[in-house]
Amino acid sequence: MISLSMENTPVLLLSLLILTFSVSASATTVQAIFTFGDSIFDAGNNHFNKNCSAQADFPPYGSSFFHRSTGRFTNGRTVVDFISQFAGIELQKPYLQAQIEVANGSTKDYPSNGINFASAGSGVLHDTNEDLVVTPLQVQLQQFQTLIGQNQIDKQLLQNSLFFFESGSNDIFNYFLPLEPPALNPDAYVEAMLTQVGQFMDQIYNLGARRIAVFSLGPVGCVPARALLPGAPVDRCFGKMDQMVKNYNQGLETVVKSIPSKYPGAVGVYGAVYEIVQLFRAIPKRYGFVNVSSACCGDGTLGGLVQCGKEGYAVCPNPDQFLFWDYFHPSEHTYHLISKILWSGSQSRIRPLNLKALANLTAV
Ligand SMILES: *[C@@H]1O[C@H](CO)[C@@H](O)[C@H](O)[C@H]1NC(C)=O
Ligand SMILES: *[C@@H]1O[C@H](CO)[C@@H](O)[C@H](O)[C@H]1NC(C)=O
Ligand SMILES: *[C@@H]1O[C@H](CO)[C@@H](O)[C@H](O)[C@H]1NC(C)=O
Ligand SMILES: *[C@@H]1O[C@H](CO)[C@@H](O)[C@H](O)[C@H]1NC(C)=O
């Protein structure tokens, strides 16, 4: 059998994929991106959900690129924005914005360049941050399903679309909140998360997804917001949390590896974001970072005690020098670096194909 984990196997790999896809001779074929997940991807869904209290729709969010807040939880573009630009696709609207515009008649149809369903604060577990009225992954999927049921999304378009999935950080972070002791031990909790990921894959495939990019969690135990947790160290990452993240990521990669056999005609890729971020932390200077531990924008220990933009916050003069923009989220510079690596990086970073190659496959 062919081992897909080896470097330099693209020819063999592509011969497998050619059964359902061929490699485009011309430009990138992908026309649309559909995105599911949490604040890493949210482009403003929470902003359009007035009941939701997980928000980044105030200054200085967005200040480095959009020059206004858009609801994105960073100072500029996210990974899905950069990948859209690399693929030559317009940035996707948040689902709730598109829904309002279709309902009020300001646009006739849902966008043809894809839709972003991600909701900050959500997890793969349905109840994660329920009190903040976030949109759970399962509901994001229902929103997508409803559009398909109403023939609002062209079936052919789905074949030529990329599907992005990243979620799980909030489930794991919340496991360490002191409020109520978790009912499950760490391994069982991660198993419960992966069960939800498996169900997500089943459903997204049944709804027509064929090119699915799954991104691992970064080292969540290193976010400045760990300073909010009793018992978490501030001079180094929170090891117990990062261990859970690693276990989850490992299970996630197993799910991705099973995609070709479990879902005929589908291709899955796994982006090793954890390892990419650890590289930035290990050799910050090479990537232009001066500070990989504190938030550029926030207040208190590590800048992790106060959300950027909230009372008492301060913002650093050059966000590009910081790995973290706010207490939980990377800066646009970090997202840009991650995006470049996911787009055209080697199999040690994204496998078995990078996003550029995934985007160049043509459904036949
Ligand atoms: C994808 O298509 C573009 C445009 O023709 C081409 O330049 C690029 O080499 C292709 N990439 C891959 C990985 O095949
Ligand atoms: C917000 O809550 C109200 C009242 O419960 C509800 O009618 C409305 O649909 C909710 N809005 C969203 C976007 O969920
Ligand atoms: C429709 O919704 C969009 C997005 O919120 C808004 O910009 C626009 O003003 C609305 N149009 C009307 C006619 O209400
Ligand atoms: C990172 O930035 C924070 C906030 O400005 C500062 O307190 C801290 O000393 C910096 N750390 C390093 C290693 O430069």
C-alpha cells in the first residue's frame, strides 16, 4: 500500500485522487469556501446575533486591515480570509448577514463565493458556552442544511467548494474553568468531542462536501487568557491543557485519514496548526515576532485578564510583532504566516495535500 505520510508522494497520491478528481491545468478551480467553527474563523456571525455576548465588534478589532471592527476576533484578516485571497475568491460573508440581506431584499440570492457559519465561543460540544448564546457547530450545520433544502446553494458549486473546519478550543478551555467540575475525565471528554467531529463529517459529506480541510487546534494552553484560570502557570504554557489539545488533534487526524475510505469521492486534508504555532514560539525572530507570550491588546497578567477593547485595555504599537492579538486570539501577522504555510507548505505541516493543491483538483 501507499503510505500517505511519506514526503514526496504527490504523484502516487494524485493517481488515487484522479478517480474522482483531476488536476486542473489552468487556474485554481475552487469557487467557494464554506466555513464552520469558532472565533478563529468567525467573520461576524456573532455580531449579527444580537442575543450573543461573545463579541469583537468594537475598536480596536479590525484596525490593522479593515480599519473598522467587523466582528472578527483579530486585528485584521483570519486564515479563511487569507486563503480566499490566495485562491482569488472574494471574502465570504457571515451567514447571518447574508440571511438578513436576502430577507430584507437588499440582495436576491445567497452569495456564490461561499458562506461563513463560524461562531465565536462555540465548541464541538453542543452546550459549550451556551450561556453566551453562541451558535453551536450542530446549529451551524442545520443552517447550511436549511439553505441546501431550500435550493439556495447550487449542488454543482458544492463539488467545487472547499469546506473548512476548526473547532474544539473552547470545549477544552472550558474544561478548566473552576465553575463546575467536569463530569468526564480528560480522555473521555476528548472522546466525546471526537464523536461530535465524526458526526459533523458524516453530515457535511451527506450534504455534498467533497474537499474538506480540517485544522488542528493550536496550543490553547499557551493563550494569555490562561491567566484567568486558577492553577495555570503564567511563566510557561498550561501543560495539562496542551496535553488534551494534543490528544484531540491526534484523534482529529485519524478522522481525516479515514475520509477517503469512509466517504467515497471525498478528499480530506489535515493542517497541523499546533506544530506551526510551536515553530513560531521556538524561533520567534525568524518569523518577525518580538513577543510570543503576551497579548498585544488587553490588560493584566499577560494581557490576558481583560478583553481587547474593554475597560482598561491597552494596545501595543506594532501588532505584527506579537503572536497574540488579544487574550485568546492570534494577530493578523500570525494568521498570515499560518495561511501561507497551509496554502503551499509541505506534508509536515499539511497533509496529504496542501490547500493550493486541494484547490486545484477538479471534480469530474
Ligand atoms: C494550480 O494551478 C495554478 C494555475 O495554473 C498553477 O500555477 C499551479 O502550479 C497549480 N498548483 C498545483 C499544486 O498544481
Ligand atoms: C434572539 O432572541 C429572541 C428572543 O428569544 C429570538 O426571538 C431571536 O430569534 C433571537 N435571535 C437570534 C439571531 O437568534
Ligand atoms: C438589509 O440588511 C443589510 C445588512 O444588515 C443592511 O446593510 C441594509 O441596510 C438592509 N436593507 C434594508 C432595506 O433594510
Ligand atoms: C511582551 O509584552 C508584554 C506587554 O507589553 C510585556 O509585559 C512583556 O514583558 C513582553 N515580553 C517579552 C518577552 O518581550
